[in-house]
Amino acid sequence: MGFENNLRKIAPYVPGEQPKNMNKVIKLNTNENPYPAAPGAEEIACNLKDKDMRLYPPTDAGKLSKAIAGYYGIDHKNIFVGVGSDDVLATAFLTCFNSEKPILFPDVTYSFYDVWAALYKIPYKTVPLDDNFKIIKEDYLQENGGIVIANPNAPTSIAMPLEDVEFIVKNNPDVVVIIDEAYVDFGGESAIPLLKKYENLMVVQTFSKSRSMAGMRIGYAFASDKIIQAMNDVKFSINSYTMNYPAVEMGVAAIEDEEYYKATIAKIVKTRKKAVEELTKLGFKVLDSSTNFLFISHKGVKAKDIFADLRSRGIFVRHWDKPRIDNYLRVTIGTDAQMKKLYEALKEILG
Ligand SMILES: *Cc1c(COP(=O)(O)O)cnc(C)c1O
């Protein structure tokens, strides 16, 4: 068929499985937060009125962007809000990466980066992590058309020190450097303080992980006036009403409840610490995590086999059949009760 030649062909990003029988399974495969969103956010969801659905939402999600910018002490003209950080990152790729030179990102990282590059026909080059899955900052001094780095990185869980981030941003003044901080609240160091010094830096964050709101789709970017203006121009050339009204209101409620947010993070960090001990006892190598997940590899049993056995028991973790990481599993930190079931299952599988 002739028309088929005109269709855009792209191998899409593959998200972690969302199983059907949610009640029966333990879901440790997509880094969702096991705890509910802030009580204030839930209350808004329960009290939605006719007009909240009938009218168009504000185009700039102004109430939400002001609340987030205010929380981080950023000027309102330096924030861009989008439908999850995936939307923000996709817009950022389209806006900021328009060079003939390849953009750079690590060989082992968030598997959406190469999909966006392919979709927007952006040339790219992957930069190998070292043998311990760490980013080598000097490798980002080569010629490039832009840089994107997840910090802490996923799925490795490893954080890069802020000095290394600064080294990369400072030595690449002619391109935009995007730091994807989806997991920073669980123990990384945010690059937000560097925004004052570097006009070529963009910091991207999300409510999906640390604020338990993956289903509401709230993400945002901080950057210099010029970058944010260009991002808005691109966004308003596609769809101006991206944020729905409930997401705006619920996001504001979530950001206002600092105490609840801190308590949730503290619970997850505590469970993570215990999980490192338990999994190490079971013979796993556990990478040093600054996130809400662990990246683990077993000395004796193949990751692929452990993955399949856990899945048959209704415990979902993540495995990639990709070079360098095919013997690793990524395990989201769940509640203490969920993790206990995981350790028990692993004892049986490995025993
Ligand atoms: C989860 C994740 C995102 C996207 O999250 P959203 O739900 O779209 O906000 C972005 N980057 C990384 C590295 C992630 O793990």
C-alpha cells in the first residue's frame, strides 16, 4: 500500500507491565510510590464539580506552576509544567536539540531518551558508563549537540555528585544540558542551585515518584528565561491545554503538604536500607541506591529466571534483555509488608 510509505515508523518506549488483577499482585516494577498521595489531593479528587470538567482549564496551569516555583524559590518565568516529566522531556528534546551534532546520554539509562531522539530525528551517541555503572564526566567533553543525564540514573539507581553535574554543564556552554531528576527526592543532590549560574541548564522533576501521583501526570522543568520561552512556544504549537483541572488543583494540595511528603520519603528510605541488607544476605549484589528502587544481580541464579519465577508468584519486578544489564533486576521499594513477601519468595526461589 502506497500510504504506508508515508507513515512514521518508530519503535516505541515499552513501559513496565500494568497487571490486570491489581489486588492480587505485588507491583514492584514501575517505581510507583506504594503510599497514597497527600490527603489534601485525594479530597480534591472526591469533590470535583460540574465546571471542573465542562470548562477549559487555565492554559498555563498557573496556580500549579506558581506553587511549585514558589516551593523551590524559582521565578515563575523559569518554570514549565507538563503532563508528567515524559511530556516535559519530549518537549525539551524537540525544543533544545536541533543541532547536526549528536546529543549525548549514557549507554545504560532511561530507555525513553533514544526513542525521543529517533522520533524527532535527533542524531545521538551513547556514552558508556564505567564498569561500576558510574558516569565518567570527562566523556562529556566531546563535541555534541546537547546532553541529557538522569541523576540519580535509572535503572542503575546511582547518583552523580553535584560537582560532576556542574563540570558537565560548565564545559558545555553552547548546548542545553538536561538533568532528569525523577528520583532526586530519595537521596540525590538537585542541580537546582546551579540554575543561577548556568543559562544552558535544565532541571526536570516529577510528582510521579516521590509525591505518589503517577496517575495524575505532573512534571516540570526549571531553566533560564530563553529556554522556558522556547519550550512554551513549542508547546503552544501542539496543544495549549495540556494540564487538566484536577491535576492542577491536586498538585497544589500535594506541594503544600510538606510534612506528609517528608514522612513518605523517610518511610521509603528506611525500607530501602532494610532491603539492601536482606537482599545482600540472599546473595545479591546491590548497587548503591539514591532512589526508590534497587538494581540487583545474583551470584548464582540468572536474573531472567528469577524475574519469571517471581512473576509466576504474582510479584512483578523489571528485567531488560539488553547488553550489560541482562543479569540485573530493578526492584521498586514497596511497603514493608510487600518487601517481606518478596524476601520470602526469593528465599524459596534461590533455596
Ligand atoms: C519515571 C521517570 C520519568 C517520567 O516520569 P513521569 O511519570 O512521566 O513524570 C522520567 N525519567 C525517569 C528517569 C523516570 O524514571
